[in-house]
Amino acid sequence: MLMDIQQHARELGLGLDLFSCIQCGKCTGGCPVSMTTALNVRSLVYGALIGDIAGPVHREELWDCTCCFTCVERCPKDVRPAEVIIALRSLLVEEGKVPSTIGNALMGIFRQGNPLGYAREDRTAWMDGLEVKPAQEGCETLLFTCCSSAYDIRAQAATKALVRVLKAAGVDFGHLGTEETCCGNEVRRLGEMGLFEMLVEEGKPLLEEVGAAQMVTTSPHCMNTFRHEYKLGMDVLHYTQWLVRLLEQGRLNLTGRVEKVVTYHDPCFLGKQNGIFDEPREVLKAIPGVKFVEMDRIRERSLCCEGGGGRMWFEGTNTEGRLAFQRVQEAADTGAEILAVACPFCMAMLDDAVKVKGLSERLKVMDIAELVAMAL
Amino acid sequence: MLAKPRIGVYICHCGTNIAATVDVGAVTEFAATLPGVAVARNYTYMCSEPGQALIKEDARTLGLNRVVVAACSPRMHEPTFRSASQEGGVNPYQFEMANIREQCSWVHHDRHEATEKAQALVYAAVMKAARLEPLEEREAPVTPAALVIGGGVAGIVAALDIADAGFPVYLVEQSDHLGGRVAELNRTFPDLEPVSEWLPALVDRVQRHPNISVYLNSRVAGITGFVGNFEATVEPVGVGLAPALGRPQGSPLQVGAIVIATGYNVFDPRLKPEFGYGLYPQVVTTLELEHRLASGDLAVNGKTPKEVVFIKCVGSRDQQLGRPYCSRVCCMISAKQAQLVRQALPDSRVTVFYMDVRTFGKRGEEFYDEARRVGVRYRRGNVSEIFRRGDRVVVRVEDTLLGRTLEHEADLVVLAVGMDPRPEATDIAALLKLPRSADGFFLEAHPKLRPVDTAVDGVFLAGCCQGPKDIPDTIAQAKAAASSALIPLMRGVVPMEAATAIVDPELCAGCGMCVEICPYGAPALDPLWGVSRVNAVLCKGCGACAVTCPSKAIRLQHFTPDQILAQVEALVGW
Ligand SMILES: Cc1cc2nc3c(=O)[nH]c(=O)nc-3n(C[C@H](O)[C@H](O)[C@H](O)COP(=O)(O)OP(=O)(O)OC[C@H]3O[C@@H](n4cnc5c(N)ncnc54)[C@H](O)[C@@H]3O)c2cc1C
Ligand code: SF4
Ligand code: SF4
Ligand code: SF4
Ligand code: SF4
């Protein structure tokens, strides 16, 4: 068994081209969970490099990685350290050694096309009374809703708000309805490569058949995998990018006012990983009445909410020091009344943290789409 | 009509380098049977005195008119054997080399096959040699003056050496003062000597030197010509800036050699947003700290710092930023400044975060020892990010030796910024057709053997324009560039390549494709006749024009079609 792992570690080093690593520590130094958990991505890279990862199988902290990719973005030697974690996770997946909650999420995706394990038929429940055109009839823009955006009650509100905004702008968009299936972004990051490949194989033709010119996603996570891993024959935008365009083109007019002090939390998959920092801010600043304030740790230095990489379905080995707790305190300290988000995972993590930290009176977590809808 | 060939062929053993793999005796016997060969011999070291004597002796006694040596690469010993041939009375251009070492013995194991290949290479060389024409080496006169571009320490030292040797020097500096970056420094490693104690004296000597004309606020706008005979136009930078010193500008400067000493830029840490430079007053660069150390004011937001952090390799060793190189000075700069901070603020705690400590120069390691001795703490880890906490900043870093991630609070963070090539180097490179390496610094002609020469004869490099270096290395290189520049100036003449391209005016259609392709600007269309003409002084004999010319009007001497084809036929027919 040990021999096996060492062999595998060596192959990992070769396969992931880790040999430029100089063990500088920049990856671990920036890793959001490196201070609160046993996860040390630099030392995992080292283990893979020298062909010696003693018993990663028993290291629960491998599941602590949020796949924020801060380590990947910062590495001066163009190593992709987080990929080592993903590869080690896939070893564990192959052996079935997966935390039960993650196992359930993967099973849910396999059976029902969503990690929550809800019935596929209920994927469009959020649409009630909204009349969303089926994409199968043809549309310019394909709206892709993240599983959270479709099923999670809090996130649904944001999805509905976005649809109202798009309707007000009079744009032609459609939705795949109950055929829509999990994008698999977290599946790949959990190391379940077989399931991910299946999702791509089935999802790609389904998405491309619509013949839309572009896809717009509610979540940066879906956008990320569609952009970089599906290699689709259409542009993939995050909804804030589209809203900026619609505002610029004068198709979206905001006549209402939102007299609030608002700050914004950069999602790792939108900001660090895809360089989309300005558009969400531009949308917020375009809302009449909004007084926009910034926190200190923003953009490339934004603090991860800990919702990515499968952490939505895994508490983590340290349940005390959640980063979301720290984050909402930072938001509250700016004097903001609203902490705006642009990702359903951030919404879930931060909304929960506001409650736990007893900040509900002072701070409300809202999706950018909801704020825009308030100004229609 | 060429004289009937009488060829001498010499096979070298190169000790055992060749002889161990190639049967030199068999090659010699074979060579003796080839048409036109008057004598074939082998010897242990052809490049040695007795080896060369063999050639000279045979040439005289047997009346040779061609020589072939089968040995190492012509890059190594072609000049040696050319002059041996010449001394024996053979035209040096009727000499040919077969490389049976790099192309044969060093890359093959099988003795039989290696011997066959060596024979083939010798056969081809003999076939070419039989068709070689005698060429004449000429010389061009040299203008006895030099141009130095850039007035940092590199430019200053190069100018002084050339001027001290008795030649006029034009020193062109774009800013309003001499001294370059060093003029901004406080004290220098490894002796912590104040810059004020040595730089002003050097600058003063330049300004008083009867042989040096300084052009401040000036830049070089155009350069034409070639080694020994350059012509440079100098113009003021910006409008309304009069030259503070020197003679009236406008008339072009005539010089025989050029030294480029345009220096470097400091890396702009805004390109690494994780450090919050420009956002936090606590975060400064090493260059800014030099200014603060000079003024003695180290306070941040009016308070004396207690926790000081240095971050190394900012903008160096960074593939993401396209700066894979080590800047070579920032380890020493950090050690220097950390010591000076400890001196200035004895109550402070100073921590240097590093990936590696590269204090390799003379007295460098001792200087690093001294830094630790005076209380500077070295912790291994490449800092990942900086953010604010109260009126301090937090440095987030893994101490890789402890395997522990820290949030290290600091009052002052110093970024040891690396060296960047100057953007203005692009203009100079374009003016002189000077190649640059992938990192943007000027490229030396050979990384080991010709460190201050460039691909352009008569143009030399000094200082950080060639790559990051400290002051001692900068000055050493400046002195080397000066003495190389003095070679043509002192000789008074420069040899010209004899194997140049010649245009047949009857065949030339005047399309100008050769003018475009030539990397040295040698061919030009004659305004009167509309046909191309190659300036033999500029031509390096690269042959690019000859293969480009659609009318086959260009003949590259020493590599003519019948010479090359004879060589190819020998190999193909083997
Ligand atoms: C913070 C810091 C501290 C340092 N401390 C030390 C130390 O303690 N000890 C040490 O040995 N080294 C030190 N160095 C390194 C030192 O600065 C360099 O070794 C030195 O400056 C190199 O000199 P140079 O003449 O090659 O380049 P530069 O100093 O850059 O000078 C180049 C000159 O050329 C001029 N120029 C550029 N382009 C043109 C153009 N097109 N036309 C005309 N003029 C042009 C520039 O204006 C400049 O005056 C330090 C460097 C830094 C950044
Ligand atoms: S940041 Fe890159 S080079 Fe540095 S330790 Fe991590 S993987 Fe290795
Ligand atoms: S992806 Fe994020 S959480 Fe995972 S190891 Fe890298 S920095 Fe840490
Ligand atoms: S000299 Fe030292 S600080 Fe500078 S780039 Fe090299 S290793 Fe880094
Ligand atoms: S041989 Fe080369 S250097 Fe000479 S003129 Fe032709 S292209 Fe220019």
C-alpha cells in the first residue's frame, strides 16, 4: 500500500510538472486555511516531488482545501499546487475513503443532477410564476442556474431577482429547465474525475445544442468550469458582467433607489481565478442611492469564504475558526449595512456567519442581483 | 582560372578525444586517395606548435595551395589554422575544416561507423577546398573617439578609462546628473561606505577631464556606420532643456567605438498586488528606504517602527511576471539595510523573510553573518500577502522551516525590489540592431567568452544594461568594455570580413529584398542604377541575402553554390 502511494506520488510529480517548485512557501503562506487546519500544500508538493507522501489517505485535512486557488495564483514558479490536493483526493475517491457528507453530495449529483440530492423535477420550482422561456425553443442567451441557485431557498431569491432584472432589460434568454444538470466544478475539485467526465460528456452537447451566442451563469463556480474545462463553443459570462453591459448599452435602467451603505465580497472563483474584480463593483456603484465602501482585504487579497472545493458539504476539520466569521466582522467594521455577494456559495457561508456572529441587526447579506432588482 | 589544387590534409587525434573513437590512420589513408590531395598526415594535437609546423613545412616544401584540417569545431581553431596556412604561403581563405570531434567522435560510439563518417566529412571538405578561391583581407581606418551612452557608474568608469588612454569620449546622459541609480543611494555594501565619499569625486573627475564631453539631458537619436566609423546624432531630451555642459549639439559625433551603459529600472511592486504597495504607507521599496536612511527619518505615520520586515525577491525569480532571473543584489541590499535599520533603531526587531540567501560575492557571506550578529532575524518563507490590522500591517507567510503559517504584524515592510530592463533600451536596441535576451537585458556575444561584446562589432556593454549586478561587478564590466573599445581605437584600423556577399548588377532586378533581410544593413539600392550593392565593411557574410534574392544575383564568397554543392554531393554520394 505504502509503495503504491509513493509510486503514485512520483507519478503525480511528473504528471503535474511540480519540478519547478522551490519550496518557497508562498502557496501555504497565502492559503486561507493553513493557519486553522493541518493542511500544508507546500509540504504536499514536496512529498509528491520526492516521491514520499506518507499515508495521505488518512489525512482528513485534504478535504479542508477550498480550491480558492490562491496558491495557484501566487506561485512564482507557475506550479499549480492545489492540483496536488485534487489528485490526492481522487486517490481517496477511488478507494471510497470520502467523508460521508461529500459522498452524499456526489451521489446526489450522479442520481439527480444536484449535490443536495433533491428531485430533478423540482429543479425549476424557483420559476413559479416567472415564465422563463425554455432554452430548447432557441434563445440568444442561455441562463445557467447553479444547483444552489435553483434549490437553496436563500439563493433562489437571488435567482428570481436576476430573472426580474433580465426581463426588465427586455433581453432574449432561455433556461434548460429540468434538463439542467450540475456543472461539476466542485466534482472535479473533489477528485471525482469519472463523474466529472460523465457530466462534461453529457452536458456539453446539451448546452451547445441550444445554439445560444452566450451563456450567463449565476455562479462563478459554474462559469469557471464551463470556461476552462468544458471548452464550449460560446462565450461564458458571469451575470455581473452581463449586467454591466446592459447598463452601458442603456437597456437596463435603474430608476429606484437603494439608500444603503454597501460593501462587496470577491468570490475566489470570480476574482482571483478569473480576474473579474471590476464588474460587480461597477454594477453596485450604478445603483442609485448606494454608498459603496470597501473592506481592506479585497480583489487579489480577498479572504476566502470557505465555500468552494466541496466545502459546502464538508464542515472542515476546524469548525471553530471559520473564515466567514472573520469576513462578516470585517464587513460590519466598514459600517456597511449590506454585504453584497455574487455567488450562491458565498451567500450561504456569509449569511450563516452573520447569524452565528449575531450581526443580523447590523448587516444583511444580499446578492448583487437582489440589490439591482430593488432599484428597478 | 584557379590554380590546380594541391591539397594538404591533416587529421587530428585531439589526444584521445578523436582517436579513441575514430580510426585516424584509416581516415588518413583514405584522404591520400582523394583527387587533388598532395599529402595526408595525422598528428596528436594539430593545434600545438609542432602540429602547426607540419602544415607550414609541407606548404612550403610541397607547394600546397589548399589546406584541410579534420579536427574540432572551426569556432575553436579556424583562426589558428588559417594563420598557419598563411605563414606557409597558402591564402587563408583556401583553408577548410572538417569537424570530426563535435560532429563525430563525441556523438558516436561505434568505431567503424564513426570512422566512416569522419571519412565522409573529410571527403566533403576536400571537395570544397578544391573549389575555394583566394580572398583578400582588407582593413578600414578607425575614428579615434568613443561614445558612451548612459552616465551611471558604468558609463562614468568606461568613459574615464577610455579618456585616460588618450581618446576623446562623448558621454551622453538622459537625466540632469551623472551617477545613475547610485546617486540615489545612501551607503553601499559590503563596507557600508557612504556614497558621498566616493561618487562625487568620480563625477567631478569626469567633468574636469579634458578628453570627456558630457551631454546631460540628452539622448542618442540616431546611429549609422560600423565599427571604426560610427556617426551618432545627439538631441536634447524634452523641450527647453539646454545642455548643462559640453559642446553645442546638432552636428553628428564621429566615433570608432560605442559603450552602452544604460542601466536598469527598479521593479514596480504594484505588479504584485498581494503586497498592497501604494495602498499602505507602511510598505516601501528598498530604493525608498535608501532615501529614508539618508535623511534619518524612518517614521511611519509619525511613529517610530518597532517591527520591521524585509521581503526578498520581489519581482525576481518570478515566472508569473516574466522575470525568472535572480536580481543578484537584493540579498545584499536587504542585509545592508537591515543592519542600518538595527543601527538607527536599536529597539526595533528586524526580520528578513527569504527563499534563499544569495550573498555570494566577495565578503558577501561575511556580510550576511554580520547582519545576523547584529540581531537581524532571518526566517525562511516567501511572503504571500499583506493586509491591514489597526495601524499596523500583517505579513502573512509560512515559516517553511517550522512548517507554520504566521500572521506577522509589522510597522514597516521593505520590499527588496528586483532589477528590470529599462524600457528605453528598446530604442537603443533598434538603433543599433542589438539583440536582447528573453528577459529584456542586452545580450552579450557569448555568455562565457565574450561577456562585454555584442553581436555588433565595435559596440560593447557595461553595467546593469546587460543584466543585474552590483557596483563592483558593474565597474569590472565597465573597465572590460573600455579596454575592448580601446582595441580598435588603438590599432587605428579594423579588419574587414573577406567572405562577403557580392551583387551581380547584370542579374539584380532591384527588388530590394536583400536590403530588407540583411540584419546588418549592408546592402542598399543604388539610387542611380536601381540595383543593390553590398557595403563590404558592414557585411558579416551570413548569407541571408544570397538565399533570399529571387534573381540569384547575390554570390556569397567562400560559400558559393559550386563550393557548397561539391560538398553536398560528396556527402550524398557517399
Ligand atoms: C535600493 C538599491 C540599493 C543598492 N545598493 C547597492 C550597494 O549597496 N552596493 C552595490 O554594489 N550596489 C547596490 N545597488 C546596485 C547599483 O544600483 C547598481 O549596481 C548600479 O547602479 C549599476 O550602475 P549602471 O551604471 O549600470 O546603471 P544605472 O545606475 O541605472 O545608470 C544608468 C544611467 O544611464 C542613463 N540612461 C539610461 N538610458 C539612457 C539613454 N537611452 N540615453 C542616455 N542615458 C541613459 C540613466 O539615466 C542612468 O543615469 C543598489 C541598487 C538598489 C536598487
Ligand atoms: S508557491 Fe509554488 S514554488 Fe513556492 S512552494 Fe508553493 S508550489 Fe512551490
Ligand atoms: S486552493 Fe486555496 S485552500 Fe486549497 S490549498 Fe490552495 S490556497 Fe489552500
Ligand atoms: S539576490 Fe536574493 S533577493 Fe534578489 S532575487 Fe536573488 S535571491 Fe532574491
Ligand atoms: S551576407 Fe548577410 S550580412 Fe552580408 S549583405 Fe547579405 S544579409 Fe547582409
